[in-house]
Amino acid sequence: MDEKSHTEHNTNIGSRQPIERMSAGRYIATRMPTLAPTFDKVPNPIRLLCLLNFQQWMFFLVAFCAWSWDAFDFFTVSLTVEDLAETFGRSKADITWGITLVLMLRSVGSIIFGLAADRWGRKWPFVVNNILFIVLELGTGFCNTYESFLGVRALFGIAMGGLYGNAAATALEDCPEQARGIISGMLQQGYAFGYLLATVFSRAFVNTVGHGWRPLFWFGAGPPVLIIIFRLCLPETQAYQERQRIREATPNAAKVFMEEGKVALKKHWILMIYMVLLMAGFNFMSHGSQDLYPTMLTNQYNFSPDSVTVTQVVANLGAMTGGTIIGYCSSIFGRRFSIIFTCIIGGALLYPYTFVGNTKIIAPAFFEQFCVQGAWGVIPIHLMELSPGSFRTFVVGTSYQLGNLVSSASSTIEATIGERFPLSPRGSVERYQYGKVICIFMGCVYAYVILLTIIGPEYRGRNFNVAADQDMVETANQGPDTTGKFVRERESSIGGDSDVEKGHGRNIDNTSRT
């Protein structure tokens, strides 16, 4: 295939030519040409949101609520560290193990609940996940010893890890292709919204209604009841129902599921490793810019608690705005280009974000988090489009949580390096140049994310229809005649091989076939 035909094939979703295997050298040569912004004509955001029907909106809303409350549950410990330390007679560093254990065990939950959601459906694993949230939030509120606190939070890590992949699949599987970018951005910002909720309710319940910090956790067990009821009123996504109909056409659906897994692992293992590495960079970007930032404001720049709170709230408003806008723009300019462009702007803002020592820092805080979470806004749909269809929940959730595991030490790294740059003490309080460390650290992280995004693939516009899933087609055609016949009939009904290839979208990089 010459350069011209290759470019046309990458930009024309309607091409009827089959996808060719590419050598490593050929793949590398296509990285910059396929990165060029496509400038696709996309309707304005209001018209895009109107494309979703009632059921698709309900899928998005239940996923957004669950993801927001997942973030709320995570930050309850972060916001009550001092109170927990006093109750259990431990240091603040000891209490932070309750945060570290959650991050360490999230990948376990993503594997368990991801496989369950891909095998038995999005609905019931989602419900079980939220039941665990209820039990474990109540359990945290009743802990009387440090050891029981750590045990409950460790189990909470497993529960939290199982939600992200399922929420992404629920919100995006049936979403109209043109609206995926903006819905992806809106979904991802449930994390920032959950942080805001945790900040508000911690002020409302901690040390104000009796029992110290415990009412915050007891309250946290309530909303998941409503989320469960909400999800029980909705069916499985249409994309999953269609996939399940094909599996059930065989005498042994479980065996078909396992065979699909073998095919996906054999064909896409390089892509899966890439997704974990990319998510490690993104989680370093998020944690590196946020976790030590309040400490920098108070320790280095002597901000009051109220000033820190205002700055953090404004930064999270920037995060929610950026995620939605950049998610929308990724449908116009492409997923990879949007991530890279946003990271470059974020890198340019690092100096004011970390070196302005007065309340004017609110402006760079808003725009820095606009960029950080703007890039994140592309991630849910980017991961969905890259993932093998049969294991979409598992791959999305596990790559995200393994990246989270790798980045869990980011605040420790920054704090340790920061101690090498002391400032003159303020009374008995030792002070450090945390701003310099955050700036250097984030510069390295931005460079890493940009590099990985450049060399990575993009399957924007990928068809989530089961007949466009080559892995399932290949598995089914190798299996019993009834299954193969069923899939071939589905292929024929939507346009045959051309639609199978159309499933890989406008920018067909095909790393998994290299």
C-alpha cells in the first residue's frame, strides 16, 4: 500500500479495503502523519447531547453517579486523616496506609469485576459493587481499632477498583459515535465532582453532629442504595445483549468466552501493555499535580485553610470544565492530538501553577487542572475504542487501575525530593520548595505522556457493534457451525467485511496486528 492509499484508508471510514498488517518500521513511519488533526465536522455540543435517547442518557447518568460516589468514598479518608489519627492513636503517616491500600488493591477489583461484567453483563456486577460500597462505608464508620480500619479499607480498594471499567462501558457502549467525545469528558469529571462532594459533606458532618468523623462514612453508605435502585430499573446495554446472544448460540457459552479471551490476549497483548503504561503516565499526571499541592500552598506559601479550600474548589471547577471541552474537541481533532496539545499547554502553565506565591495562583490552578483533566476527559472513550470488544470492561478497568498502582507513590516521591530543597523555617515548622519539585516532576510526566501518545494507536469512531468485532468473529468461526453461521449472518446484515474493518475507525493504526 503506497502512502497515498494508506492515508486515504486511515481517514475514510467508509473504505472497503481490508486492513493490512504493518511492519514495525511501517508503523513507526505512520505516527506523525496519523497524528495530524482531522478537523472533522462535528455538531455543536447541544446538538450532540440531543443525539442520545432516553435510555442512553439513563446509562450515562447512572454511570456518572456511581463514578462520582466512588471518588467521594476515596476522598473521605484523605479529608479526615487528622481525626482518624487521633481516634486510633496513630500518626498521620500510619493513617495514609488506608489510602495506599486502596490504591494497591484496586487492580484486584478491576480484574474480578471486569471479567464478571464481560461474562455475565454490566448490570449485576455493578449492583454487587455498590452493595459492597454500602457495607464497607458503614464498616469504616464503626471501626474501633487501627487494624480493623486497614482491613476494611483494603476490601474497599477491591470494590473501588471494580467500578471504573463497568461505568465506562455502561455510559459509552451504546452512545452515538459523534457524541462519544463529549460524553467521555463529562463522565471522567465525575471524579472531580466526587471530590467536591466529599469536601462539602466533610464540612457538614465531621465534628458537627457528634461522633467525630464517623457520620461522614455513615452518610456515604446512603447514596449507593439509590444508585442500585437506579441501575435495577435499566436493562443491559444493547451492545452487551447482542454479544451475549451470539455466545448463547453455542452449547457452552463459558467456553466461547474463554476462547475469546485467548484470541484477544494473543492478538492484543502489546496493545494492553501500552494501555497500562499510558495510564501510569496519566495517573502520575493527576496525582503529581494534585496530591502535594495543598501542602505546597500551606507549607511554602503560608496559605490559610480557607484560602487552600477556595483554590482547590476553583481548580476542580477548571478540571470539570476542561474534561468536558477537551473531550468534545477530541471528536473534532482526534484523540491523540487533543491529548498532546493539552499536555503542551499544561506544561507551559507549570511555572505560574507552582511559583506564584499569593492568591493570584487561583487562575493558573484553574487552567492547569483544566489541562490535566482535559487530557483525562479523552481517556474513557480512548480506552474503550482501543480495547478488545469481548473484554472491554476488564481491559479498560484493569489498565486504569494498574496505572493507578504504579503512580500511587507519586506524592511520596515528591515529598521525599522536596526535603532536599529546604527553606527558612517558620517558627518550629520546617519548610520546603515543594513548588520546584512539582514543576520538575510534572514536566517529566508531561513529556512521558506526550511521547507515549505519539507512538500509540488511535481507533476513533470504532464500531462497538458485535459484528465489527474481529476477535469474536474469528473465535465464532473457529467454533461450532451454529455460532459461526450466526456471526456470518450478522456480518452480512450490516455490510459484511467492510463494516468489520470500519469498526477500527478513522485513524487505523492497528498496533495489535504489527
